[in-house]
Amino acid sequence: MIRNLSYALVLAALAVCNSASASANRTFVSAQHGVDLNSALGCSAAAPCRTFGVALGVTNPGGEIIAIDSGGYGPFVIDRSVSVEAPDGVYAGIAVPTGTGILIATAGVTVHLRGLTINGTGGTAGSIGIDLAAGSALSIEHVTVSNFVGAASYGLRAAAVQTLSVVDSTFRDCLLAVVLTNVQTATITGSRFLGTITGPASGGTLPRTGAYGVWVQSSDGVTSPAVAIVDCVVNEGVQIGFAALDGNNAGAPALDLAVDRSLVSGSDAGLGLTDANSTGATIRASASRSTFTHLRTGALGVDGAQATALLDGVTITDSAAAYAINASTGGAIKSFGNNTLSGNAVDSGGGVLTPLGVQ
């Protein structure tokens, strides 16, 4: 009996240890030798789990999940503040045949994603690479999102959150690469929005895998988004580089979009502003130290009385038109007079630049 009692005490002690270690600040996943049953051991480096979703369940809020080796890890839902990372040299793939790759839909959470590769493998309508439906902040670094080409598909969709940061990331062959709706502040730096021309022009339109690089919208009557795009590139496979839309929003403060040191090449349009409701939010956009070239429609379009664009040190070359203001709806384009317009079919496709003095 004493021996049996001692054995029972040992088992009880092990259970206590396992329970204590089942929740950790740092957990690990491995595509090569991970087992999700290792969640009972806290998904440790010595006993990693197989998938991000299971590891998340034993990761403390504010903790981190690290991919040890290369392989596919599968879609998952994030319900707490956490960092999910793949170190340099590790391919952490998330295949998305349908639905969403990474869903964040918990109020107040702060999430950091680094080094992940998210691939839409099915081309189905409504698929999303990263969906930030609720949360406080999301930081994305060195992430690649590709092949979300079906109707109403998104590379990254963010709605009703406070802060978004995207650094050194690539969105390739995504119909709607980045769509921001009612995001308080966002910064997108050093990133690429790439698409593919899939055939010859038909009726003057090139078939492309990408419709928008970055689309910013305010529609809730409360949020006034402020979005900065710096050192970014859009290629000819994306129809419109950067766009701002008030979303028929009658009551929100201004929507601000700033584009700096960026390039849009071969698209239909570089920067487009649309004030869908002339009594609603104002749209203010600026382009500085940027280049718009070989655009089939025009570099800059303003549509709506509440929309204003500012040009500062911008180069617009070899395009159908440098800029245009919709004659029926109005708007304004202001210039510091230090821009370069060269080789365009027409410089003004409608409207005039309002000169500004250097302050």
C-alpha cells in the first residue's frame, strides 16, 4: 500500500507540474516534429505543438508563439494579445483554400505578426488573408500575402480598430490588397503591392489580378482615419494604387491620406479620391516625393466637392493624364509648384492646380 501511495503522489506531482507548465509566455510550433497533444506540456521548445491555433490556447495574453522550422501551419483564430512569429529563414506557411487565414475578432487585443506567408490556394470568392474584424492594434512585419483573387477577396481587411502598422510586407495577386475601414491610424511602409496582367487589353481595359493596392474608407460617422503610406511600390498588375473614399458618410471628421516616397507604375490610376456624399466627411490627401508613371488613365483623380489633394515634389511621367478634377462634382488639387510633369498625353485631364506658397 505504501508503494501504491507513493506512486499516486508522484502522479499527482507530475499532474501539478504539467498543469503549471500548460500555460506559458512563450510557446513553440514545429511542422516537422510538433504534436498538438504537447499542449499539455505547454508547447515548449522541447515538446512543440503542431499548429498555431493549439499553441495559442496555452499562450498567456501578451505572450509569443514561435515557429521552429519550415512547413504548413494552417489557418487560425486569434482571441488574445499575442505575437506570432517565424524567424528569418523559416517558412511558416498558411494555406487558405477558402475562408480566412488569420482572423482577429476580439475587442482590445494587440497582435503582432512577423515572417508569415499566407497563400490563398482556392481562389474562392470572399477569401481573406488577414481579417482584423475587432481589436486595438495590429502590427505586421515581413509578411507575404498572395493569391486572394476571387470576387470580394482581401489580402488584409481591417475595420474599426485603433492602430495598424504594416512594415516590409508583400501583397501579391490580391484583388483588394489592403482595405482599411474606420481605422483610426495606419502606417504602411516599405511594402509592395504586386499583381499580374492576365491577358491583352479588352475594350481598353487590362485584365489584372489586383484592383486596389490600398483602399481607405470612413463610413461609421465617427472615425476620422489618418493613413500614411511611405516607401511603397505598386506595379502594373494592380488597377489603382491608392484610393480614399468617404463611404457616403454624412457626419465623420476628415479622412487623411498621405503618400510619400512611393511609386505607382503601369496602373490605370495612381491616387484617387472620391467624396461620395458632398455633405459628408472631407477627404484630404497628399503626395510627396513620389513618382507616378505609365498610367493608362491618370496619376491623380479628384471626385467630389469635399475632396482635396496636395502635390509636393511629385513626378508624373508618360501617362494618359497627370491629374483630373471631376467637372460635375468638383474638388481641388493644390501644388507647391515643385512637381515634374513630363511626357504625358495631357497634363490636365480637367480642372486646374491651385498654387501654394512655401511657408
